[in-house]
Amino acid sequence: MILKKTILLTAIFFLLTVHAYSQHPEYARSMIDTLTMPDFYGRGYVNAGEKKAADFIAGQLKKLNVKPFQDSYFQPFTLSINTLPGDVDLKINGKPLSPATDFLVSPDAPSAEMMCTHVTLLNEKTLKTDRNIKKFKSGNYSNRVLVIDTGFKKPDEPELSNAPLILKINDKNLSWRVSHAQQQKNQVRVDIKREAMPQKIKKIELKIDARLEENYPTQNVVAYMPGKVYPDTFVVVGAHYDHLGMMGNKTCFPGANDNASGTAMVLDLARYFSDTAHMGKYSIAFIFFTAEEAGLLGSEYYTEHPLFPLKNIKFMLNLDMVGTGSDGIKVVNGSILTKEFELLKSINEQYNYLKTVSARGEAANSDHYFFYKNGVKSFFIYTLGDEYKEYHTTTDKAAGLPLTKYPELFKLVVGFIQSL
């Protein structure tokens, strides 16, 4: 009877302390507001935006008295990245189009300045017959613009390789990616909204300033709080702090949900566990990864150069895009690591935090992946809900991010860590 009463009192104390700490996510909101400021340039590689974000995160960790592993919170390395720091201008028939609203430039584009009146349209009509397809394949497009309608299956793309500019008409919402920006190609490819295309194209003008940074210095940000029972065993909580940065000198991708939200939660967890009253059995490492958007490069580098042995990691939690939650959360690797998933699910059911905790299988879609491939038990958690749908757009801004179930998810993560 005494044992049951003690367990009950402990559970109540845990619930009340976590509830009191995190019920109002003002700290997270202030972190997201700061990380999405114009001064951070979308946390990309133009104007050292990601470096400014890393400095800010390290400053927060220092204020919280969270410990660096070495003399610095930074784990430096270099990468190759193509950037678009200057002009990104496109005109059709003399009308200027709006970057990110009307069109997106491929992140591996070279510098280019062209004016072209020779346009070849590839669609169901122009490639209707075998004769037309044969003519297309034997053509020389080195001085032409190819306009491809996405509504048909085009011939293999090697035949398109000698065109200096390809415009691809897009019926979907424009969403930029920089995962293929580790090189610079000789060809400019542009996604363009159908609504921005005139029925007849007379002239296309393009100007792009690109710069390939072959040894760009970047850094992960790493800190920890020691455990009171097993200080050599770690729970890792991670999030990528980088985003897409700038597409030209005027178009910024702020990245509020992706992933200032996850970065803010990891900082908030560091804030919580920096209180000695919340010290856990295991040490907790807080890792803020760079270059996730460029191809998971920061987490890959970390797993190749760990600051403590990967075999000493009890579990890794990766938080990426956690700004909603009306429909619960999705847990990548949940259907594989069933024991840990059932633990997470049982905590949620006990306290009724979230509507659903649903499982996915293995996916190489965020920074948990290289930990998992190196034998570390890992989850990637992201929130679900239609209340906010911005993804890789210039409108993924702090002001619109609802943080619908932020307090509940925070408490669930704390409960999971303390239950391992």
C-alpha cells in the first residue's frame, strides 16, 4: 500500500512539474521568432545565415549552463554548396515574374544572363506522333529554351541536356528544395506556375547570379547535461536548425515550422533538463544539426565523428516540423522499434496528450536516419494537422505557426525520456 502511494505521489509530482513548466510555450515562441528573423537569412548559406543561427543557439545553451563536450559548442566541418546570393530575375514577354510565387530556380543553377526568342514547347500536342518525337530527339537545343508541360510523359531527359534553360510548367504549389545543391550544373531549370505562363511566348529574359562554395565552413551545435546514475550513457535529442536560406538577394525562406519549431523544442528541453531537479538517470545530449536540407549532411558527419561513442546512446529522438498537432504525431521507426513505440503510446494514453500517436516504418527523411543506420535506436517525430500547411515556401513564417499541441508534445517527450 505504501509503495503504491509512493508511485502515485511521484507520478502526480512529475505531471504537475512538467505541466507547470511547459503549459505556456512563450520560450519556444520567442526562439522561433528570433530564428526566422530576416537577419538570419533563412538559416542558409547566403550571408552566413546558418552561422548566425548557430551562434544564437550556442548563446542560449551558454545562458542555460548546458555543457559543451569540448571547449566549444560547435562541431565544425566543411561542405560544398551552390548558392544564389545575387539576382534571380525572370521575365516573359517583358513582364517580370515573382520569385517563389511565380517560379523557382533549381538550386544547382549556374550564373546566367540570357535573352531568348527561340522557344520549343513540349506537350501532348507537339509530341503526338512518332515522327515528332524522332525530330525532337535529333534536335539541337543549345540556343533554345525548352518549355515542358508536366501534363504528359516526356522523353528521356538526356536529350534535354544541351538546352541552356528549361522551364517546367507546374500545376502544384511551388516548393523549393536544396538537397541537390552540392554541385553546380551547366543548365538552368525553372519550375513555373501555369498561371504565370502566357499563351504565346515571344521572349524570355533570365538573369541569375550563382556562387559555388566548395569548402564552406559550417557546424553542428552540441551540448549535454550529465546523468545522475549512468553519466556515460546518453539519450540524444536532436533537430536541424538550418533551412533553405535565400533564392537571390530578395527572396527568403524563413522556415518557421521546418525547422525552427524543432530547434525551439530542443532548446526548451535543454532549458528543462538544465534544472538539477529534473536531472535524469542518463546524460542527455542536445544536438542541433546543420545542412539537413542539403542532404542530411550534418547528422551524417556527426555519426562519422561522434563526440562520444554511438554505442553509448540509449535512444535518439529527432524533432522536425512540430508546429501543429491537431491530429497527433507520426513516429518514423515506430513500426520497427515496437517496444519503445508502445512506451511512447502508453504515456500519451495515460495523460491524454495527443489525439493519435501513429507509427511509420524506416525513412531516410531527417536526421535520425544515420543514427538508425549505425545501430542507434531512433525515432523521428513530426506533428500532424491541417491547420498549417506551409512547407518549403516563403510563407512558412513565425506569425502564422500555431504550435497547436506544443505543450502536450513537450510533456510527452519529457515523459518518454524519463521513462527509458
